[in-house]
Amino acid sequence: MVSYKKVNSFALVSLYDKKNINYLCNVFVKNKIGIISTGSTSKKIKSLGFACYEISRLTQFNEVLSGRVKTLHPQIYISILHNRNNKNHRETFKKSNFPKIDYVIVNLYPFTKFINKKHEDVIEMIDIGGSTLLRASAKNYESVTSISSPDDYKFLKKNIQKNYGSTDLAFRARMAKKTFKLTFEYDQNIYSW
């Protein structure tokens, strides 16, 4: 496994829909981007032969409440949200002793596929952590790439190749806009239900 001190940036990957996860991991490995992941996503990544850090090991906080709380941790959000051009932010981030997350790859629980199920099953499909991760990364799009759909993995790969191992601002802004649209519509569906 690559030591996170030897990689410049990391991707936090948390996926309900694990379609094309092998493709995504190859993109990161080829560009020396470390992978941090959650529970079942981490298991899937490792089963495919890729190295990844489990988020709970980095935060020293295990998933609780049947997985309802796994990514709601200050170290994660300090890493995603710190303004890379703000000295105080950089100092706070450095003190957090956490890897620098420059990519957030999340797809949400498929809430609308469950709206005709039992009430308690629908409630469990309201994604809290995923929405929060996506919105945080989209807010900090000047530095962080937010990917909210497996359909965008190919565009991520092309942009990283074009920019020699990172993404450009126009791409990050486009992905942030897509993320805010998705989380807005997701919340609208919950509200309507």
C-alpha cells in the first residue's frame, strides 16, 4: 500500500452504485492519486486488487448507527473544505494530520427507487453523509473535484490526462454545478415524498 505521505492528493470514494469502479480506480492509480474509502466500497476496491485506506482507520472513528454515521467527521471536512490559498486554513488542515482530499467521488442512495417500499426502508434511503460530502466538495470547487455519477468517470479521466495528473478549474466548476443540481433534485424528491 502506498504511504499517504508519498502521494500529493487523495480521492474519497463512497459509492452505492459500484458500476465502473475498476475503471475509476485505474484512473487514480495511474495518476498516483491515493484512495480513501468507506465500508462496502472499500471492501469492493480491495477485492479488485487496489490499495485503499478505510476512512474509519484514518479518523479513528468506526461507523455507527447501522452505517448512518460514517463520514460525518471534522477531519474529513477540514481536508475537503480548507481554502488552499488561506494561510489560516492551511495551518488548521496541517494540524488535522489528515490526507489532502482533492477528489470526492460519491453517488447517493437511490431514494426514488424505494418510495413505494415500507416507510422505514424509505427513511434509510435518505442519504445524509453522501449529500454532505458532495456539497462540501462542490462548495470548494476551486480546489476539489466533485464527481456524483459513474457516467462522469470517463470525463474525469480525460481531464486528468489533459492536465497531467490533476483537473482544471473549468471542469471542477462544471462538476460542482452538476453536483448542486443533483443534491437539489434529491432533496426535492424527499420533500415531495
